[in-house]
Amino acid sequence: MKNIIEICKKIMNVLDILLNNLLLYVIIELLTNDGGVIHVAMPKYITNIDKIEQIPKEEREKLKPITEKYVFRVNDYYLSLIDWNDPNDPIRKLVIPNEGEMREYGRWDASDEDTNYVVPGCQHKYKTTALLLVSEVCGAYCRYCFRKRLFRSDVKEAMADVQPGIDYIRKTPEINNVLLTGGDPLILATKKLRMIIESLREIEHVKIIRIGSKMPVFNPMRIYEDESLLQLIREFSSPEKRIYIMAHVNHPREITKEAKKAFEALHDAGAIVVNQTPVLKGINDDPVVLGELLDKLSWAGVTPYYFFVNRPVAGNSDFVLTLKEVYDIVEQAKARTSGLGKRVRLSMSHTSGKIEILAIENGKAYLKYHQSRDGNYGQFMVLDCPDDATWFDDLPGNEKYWKKPKKKTDQVVSVNELPDHPKKIAQ
């Protein structure tokens, strides 16, 4: 009789575990079934600067007008990386507003992306590459973001319905790689991602799918705790047709044990992970810091892909470096790392294309088109480089090499033609 009671207890324990797991599964299904932005690992998100008590109240009051113009969002995991005793902490500067954002500077769309749209939600700037803007939400909002216009309530460039873009890609055989971007695609529910990736994998000429994401460092748990996401990558990243994760790691302190676990999970699932970051004043404009970033990425198996010159985007004045400063910092950083780290390229994502900076010496900028909107790939340029030049447009004679493009569709608003201060920011 005693044995029977013990057996019954064990059966009840097993049933209890099964019921709990079933309940968890049902909750996850309910949260992710609508294609929204909820996922398995959900840190606490904060959109009200008053909720960040580590910032003194007087300072929070000064920052509120900034969050009314430029959207604010962070999560508690990323906030835990900040050293609040250091007012110049680089992680803090990445996500906490600064008063310089209200200074008059730049344009909302500094690279004229409105001219790249072929249908709403889909850009086709370079012959073999299409962009699908699938999300207007991120794990947190970087203060330097070059697409901060997407978070305005009066702008709709990222689309929940990506079918028009997929249809365009299907009928355009020259496109062999597609970048999912936004916003952050990995903020989407995995079921939504699966729908998009399955549709793209049905198109024979699409060989590479790229996912631009900062989630490996904003919320690495979203990656390594979501088996359905990793299974999706396993299914659709093959030796013939790879999935690439275009990570956005700006500073070596973002590469935590959790971030490394996310990188490892992506690698094990068959994705290839590369990194790109702008070089930003006050954040990573130190050759030692940038060299450490190159090393830590390489050690984690993440290819250093691009260093970018900060685009002249509205609100970004505090992050601006001159072209000469950026070039010297990058070269000094590369001198500190191995050949693996030295693979990185320094570029400007200009309206006319990706312009690689080969050298800046004796008042001259030596450049070439690494990508070109007008088919001028490889075009070599030598231009005077004034000491205060921060962008291609600042170089005398640049206008000889490009012309302002025209829009391909009127279905997308040109944000540069809208009022500078939106009435309301979408949260």
C-alpha cells in the first residue's frame, strides 16, 4: 500500500510539471501569436525618463523636452550596464538623452532614404540588395540613431505588412540578398519573423538574408532563451543560403557574458554574425577602446564589418567627429589588433553610396565607392579635406561625383519636408 501511495505521488508530481509547462506554453503562444513585439525573454521596458531614479530629478526635468521630440526607450538589462557614478559613462550616453540633441544640426533623413523606396516598406538602392523595414520598435533607442525619424507619429516607413516588398523582390531577379531592418527585426515575435523568412526562402534568387539587430547586446536573453528563434535559423541558414546577423555593438562593455551566450547560440544555429558601428564622440572615440572592441568581437567569433562615420542626422551634434579624427582613431585602433580585426572598413553611408575612406593625409581625402547607387563602384576620388570636414558633402568638389536622386514612389513621405518638431512621438 505504501509503495502504491509513493507511486501515486510521483505521478501527481509529473502531472503537475506537465501542466505547468503546458500553461507556460499557452501563455507564450498567446503573447506571440498576434505577430506583435512580445517575446519569451522580456526585460522591463521604460519609456518615461521619470522612472529612471538614478538620474537626479532636476536633470530629468531638463531631459523631458528632448524625449518629446526624440523617442526614448530603454530596458532594465541594458540600464544595469551603466556606471551611474560616471557622468561620462559611454553606455549611458548611448541611450540616455543629452541636451545637445536640441541643438540645430543635420536632417532627419541625412542619406535621403526616402528616394530608395520602390514600394512602402521596401528600399532598393543597390542592384543586388533590398531592404525590408519590418519594425519601427527597438530594444532601446540609441541617441545617435540615423533612423530616429521612424519613431515619429507622422512617419510610416516600416510596415507590418511586408507583402508588397516581398512581391517586388520576387519579380526582381537581380536581388540576391535581403536585409531585414527597421527598427529591430528581433523585437518581432518569432512567428512573424518565420512568416517573413519563409516567404523570402521561397524566392530562388534570394541567397542571403541579413537581420540588422542590436538585440544581442540590448536583450541577449531574447535570443538564447527562444528556442523557436534558433530553430528558425537552423531551418533557413544553410551552406548554400546563409542567414547573417548584422550586430550593432558600439562599445566593448556591451559584450557581457549574456551577449557572448547570444553570439554562441546564433553560431550554433548556423547564423553568421558580423558587427557594424559608427565611431562616436564620447562613446568609442578612443583607439584603446575601439581596439578592445575589435579584439573582443574577433575573440567571440563576430567579424568586424564596418566602422561608420556618424551621419549628420538631426539631434546628433554631440557625437560628431571630423573625418580626420575618425580616420586617425580607426587606424590607431587597427594597429592594436590582429589581422582578423583589421578586416573592418571605414565608410560613410552617403545618399550616393557607401564611400570608403582609404586615407586622409596632408589635407587630402582618398576615397572610393564601396557601393554606388549609380553603378560607380570602385570610383577613386582624391578631394581636399578641410580640418573641420565631417561628411562627404563638406569636401570641396564632391558634387562632381554624384547627383541628388529622385524619389521612385510618392507613397512614402519625405520626412525632411515635415515640421522639425513632431506633435507626438509614437512610443
